[in-house]
Amino acid sequence: MSSDSVDPAKRQRRTTLRALGFCGADDSVPPRVLGLYSQAYPFVEFGVLFRPDKEGEPRYATMKWVEELSKVAAKSNGKMKLAAHLCGARVNEVLEGNDSFLIQISNWGFKRVQINATAVNGVDTSKLGESVVSFLSAVNSHPELEFIIQKNEETKPLWEGILNSDSVEARKNGFLPKNVSMLVDESKGTGVLAASWPSPPAEYEIGYAGGIGPKNIEKVLQDVMLAGDGRSIWIDMESSLRSSRNGLDIFDMDKCFHVIEAVCNAGIYSHPDYL
């Protein structure tokens, strides 16, 4: 088929990257440093992992650090994007319809909440299908938050249950509430690169994760921007952003910048004028 025969609407369609997710920000990096990056690159979204039994360990920030981050976010004039990645007991609370921690993270300035309902993240996955109604109740109680569900084989009872739900909550905005999206990560949070990237379905927005990082970001960007098929997508990474320095496991801002530079070199975003 020649380019002249392609539908003009499809020819003009361009996938957009709504967020570049860096997950696992913790006490190893000052919140003000994250604030500086957000001012220069507002498309970056910093993800904070919340799992009470691991608080203070690498990847799991202390509440004191989160409170400092919240103050920085409040002064950012909306430029700082924060996502709360819930694990372990924090996931169980939301699946049971308990929204007390959701209220807290909303007050801290987080706009997106990822539900890591997998075994590797400390969640009992045997009753995910039974949690659909209570989860939707929490979702609809917090329209100010976007809820991200990990979409993989392990979490299928949850996301498939929602898609097949006959509840008013699930149907009033289409197949999903407007503030629910899905993260495609067949590695189930283990950092294994996907063999291929699916295109977003008509019913909801998706993001991509699994094995993405500084070493392969150029190729991944080419693939996901094509797979995005003119939609608004995001990518997220975690394990690849860690480094060992002086015997400590740290969130490496140099690796974050390498990824940012790849995004700018690809023409998706630009460096600020002063750089």
C-alpha cells in the first residue's frame, strides 16, 4: 500500500508519552533533587513504593522522607508528578475497600495509585476475584486519583472481574471507571523485558513496564511509541534504576537522566531552554 492510499487521519495520528515513570525513589536521594528534576522535566513521574513491613529498606521510603517529598511537591506549582505504588498490606486495604491510606496519599500530593496485586509484592492473590466490588467502591470514592492495575496473568481475576462486572460502578463510564487504567507487565514486577508490546484497547488507557531501563530505552521507545497506535501511553521502570555505591543500594539519578536524555533525543520531549 502506498503512503498516498493511507487514511489521512491515521497518517497524522501520533502516540504521546504522558509520563516517564521512575519508581523506587527512596531515602537515598533528597526530595529536593527530585523537585529540581520535576521543574526541568515535568513529564517525569516519580513512583514511591509503599509496603509497611519493608519501610526504610532500599526502594521503600520512610514516612518522614515521604512527608518531605510532599512539601516539595506542594511548592512545585503542579509540575511534580507522583505515583504511589502500593504493595503488601497497602494493596490488601484497598482491595477490601479501606480508603484511609488513599486519603493520606491524596493529601500528600500523589495523583496516581498503582495496585501491585502480585505475590512478589507481598499480596495474597488467591482472593483477587472476590475483591472486585470493594475495590470499585474505593475507586469511585476517589475520583481525584487515577488507579493503575497491573495487567498480567497473575492479576487476571481482578482486572477481568472488573471488565466483566455488571455493577453500575464498572459500567457508568464504559467498561471501566474513568479513573482506572492498566499497566502491562507480564514480568509481574520482576523486571524481565517483554517480548512484545500490545496496542492499547479501545476501552482503557495502558502503560508499559517490565525490564525497561537505561540500557534498552532507545529500542523500547521505538517499539512502544509504535505500539501505542496514536494513543497516550506511559512507561515505567524500577530495578534498572538502582546502583550500588559505597555498599549501599541507591536510587540512581544518573541512570534516570540517561533515560530522560533518550526521550529528548527521540524528539518526544525537549530539554529546557537553559540546557
